[in-house]
Amino acid sequence: MSMYPRTKYEMTEADLERILDACKPVPYIVIGGHAPRSQQDSANVAWADLGSRMGFDYMTVQPDGSSNRTFTAIPSETPMQRDEREKREGEAKRIKEVDRLRKVIVEADAALAALEKEQK
């Protein structure tokens, strides 16, 4: 268990929808010899995903009583770890955007060359 203090978090409306959807019962139909995931298992997976994305230990979540989107939990990473992760994620996002823009430029250059060729 972490030694970090309990921290207040607020999930997005979309996150709340995912959590609520995960908690809904599913029909018990065995397909291929596999029973469907239980409501509890589905909820645990949804909370684990949210905890991974927001940086908290999903097993420490407690409602804070102010709204259905806010709760407290114990952070799973230090502020320095979070900063490093966000820096890595930002750099990966930047590289992806550079690649996307380079492809757009190549496609635009090809279209321009085709139009200029038609004009001659």
C-alpha cells in the first residue's frame, strides 16, 4: 500500500458512463464454454483502467460525497513519476502528430503536382 495521502479526483462524464455501463448486469449466456464477466469483475476492470489513466490505485477509491463524479483515492505514482510519464506521453503525441502532418504534406504535394500536370 502506498504512503501517499488520499487525493481527490474528478472523472469526466464519459468516465462515469463507462463505470456505470460496467456495473450493469449482463445476460448469463455461456459462449464457447466461457461464462460472461461478472458485474463486479467488469466494474473492477473499469476502475483499474481509470486508475491507470488518472494515476491512482483503484483499490483505494472511496466516494467523497460531493458528486457522483468525484472520489478520493491514493495516488499510484509520485509527482515526479507523473511528470516523467506526462513528458513521455507528450513527446509520443508530438511525434505522432509530426508523422501525421508529414503524410498530409506528401499527399498534398502529390495532389498539387497532379493539378499542375493537368494544367500544362
